[in-house]
Amino acid sequence: MSEDIINEILELKKQRNAVIVAHNYQVDEVQKIADILGDSFALSRYCASSPHETIVFCGVHFMAESAKILSPQKTVLLPEINAGCPMADMVNAEDIRQLRKIYPNAAVVCYINTTAEVKAECEICCTSSNAVQVIRSLKEKDIIFVPDMNLGNYIARMVPEKNMIIWNGFCITHHRVTSDDVLNARAVHPDALVLVHPECRPDVVDMADFVGSTKQIMDFGAKSEGRKFIIGTEMGVLFRLREDNPDKEFYLLSQGLICPNMKRTKLISVYNALKEMKHRIEIEDSILIRAKSSLDRMMQVV
Ligand code: 13P
Ligand code: SF4
């Protein structure tokens, strides 16, 4: 059955001149058929330069939107239209306009986990892999950062010369992890290194040996001399880590590290997306142009 679907997907992909890109949190079966796998930044960069007419984006809504913003002339499909990011919905465009009134001298930086409308209101965008460089590149001292308070606090500590005004959004999946989870995991695997995503709480980040984006965590696991790792990000990264590093051991920091929205997309969703050319991401021109400038500025910095 799955062989049949895979063959049909490959055939449709040729017919549609399509590429399948997948985020590192996707289910294993989707990761296996993806042409490109990566973190938010790597996937954005790829979509901006991809030669294909159609991009099937296996991830969540803001990621497919970012692909469309960067490649407006292409057809971008999100296989599961209800795959959203709850954190991206914790701030809206009006919130940014209000913040600007309160802090007129501040630059507004949005995490890529935001809607196109929010990106359109901001000076520059960032991802978890380049947030510190992006903030350091700005001339303003006051920085409004939305929506993730945990990433915002992490940046504030890495760039103490800036005055960070941080929105109070959070990722329900990463925010669930506690310092007790780290203590318990270290007690079970005392010789393992702890690698966490900056969307985790500050006390969890403080206890980690390495902090980075999903791709940075995967690169660290591959290159490190260490043999055992406790992984503090969504469980999807375990698939490639284990496949690519069979001589190493990877343990999930907490069983709560699962993003239900990332798990919505299955092989059948990808097949339906290509067969019916759905769900097309469309963004109003006036928003797209302004959102693109905040993503383009990020690409110029890193
Ligand atoms: P990355 O940019 O590290 O892939 O993270 C995206 C995300 O949604 C993390 O929860
Ligand atoms: Fe959003 Fe968190 Fe899921 Fe990432 S893991 S997509 S931040 S809800």
C-alpha cells in the first residue's frame, strides 16, 4: 500500500514539476519521501531559490506562507490546511501597531513563527538559527520581539546591549518541558549531552550543553565526539538523527515533546495535495510585499 502511494507521489511530482520540502518535525514516512528536509531557515532559503513550479510544503501554515512570500510566482501547497502553529497565532498585526505606539523608537523583530500579516508589520524576521545575529545587526537599542518569550529571553541574555521588549507567546510543546525533566533525564543517562531548542524555558536552556535550531541540534549530534544525547526538541528530529548516526544513542528529554500540528501530514495528505493541487497558499499583494521585505532583510543579514 505505502509503496503504491509513494510511486503515485513520484509520478505526480514529475507531472506537476513539484518539489516536496519537509520540516524536521514531520512524521517519518513524510521525511522519507521529502526532497529537502530542514529547519525553518534552511527551508525558507531553499524555497527562495528552488527551480520548481510547485512547492509541496510539509510543515505548518506559517512555513508554507513564508515559502509563498519568498516565491510569489510559484504554487505553494500545504497538504493539511489545519496544520497551524498555536504560537504563531498568539500575536496579530494590531498588537504590533499598538506596541509601536508605546515604543516608537523600537525596531520590531518577528520570529518566523508568525502570520504573513504580522511579518508585514515588522522591520525584520528571524529564525531560531539566526535570531542572535539578526538582533545584533540592528542599530536600534530597543527591540520589540514577537511572539516567543522563551526565544526572546534567550536572545536578551546573548545580546545584553539591547533593551528587549518581549511578547508573551510560547510554544505549547517546548514550554511544557521543565527543569525536573532535565534532572530526571540526566539521572537516567548521566553520560549524555543535553541539546535543546531555544523555545524551551530559560531554566531548561540554562541546564543544556547546547542550544540551537532543529538543524543545529542535528548537526551537533552528528559532529560531536559524544555518544549519547538527550534531545530537547520535538520528537520528529529523532528519525534522521538515529538513521544518520547508528553508532550513537538519542533519547527524548520529555515524552511531551510532540507537536500535534506537525503530525497531521501523512503520505496520503501529500498524495492528495499533488493530485488535487491543494491547499494553495494565497496572500494578498499588499501584505505579501511588506512581509517579503522583512524576510529579505533577514536573508541579507545571514
Ligand atoms: P526550527 O526553525 O528550529 O526548525 O524550529 C521551528 C519550530 O517550529 C520549532 O518549534
Ligand atoms: Fe509551533 Fe511549537 Fe509546533 Fe513549532 S513545535 S510548529 S513552535 S507549536
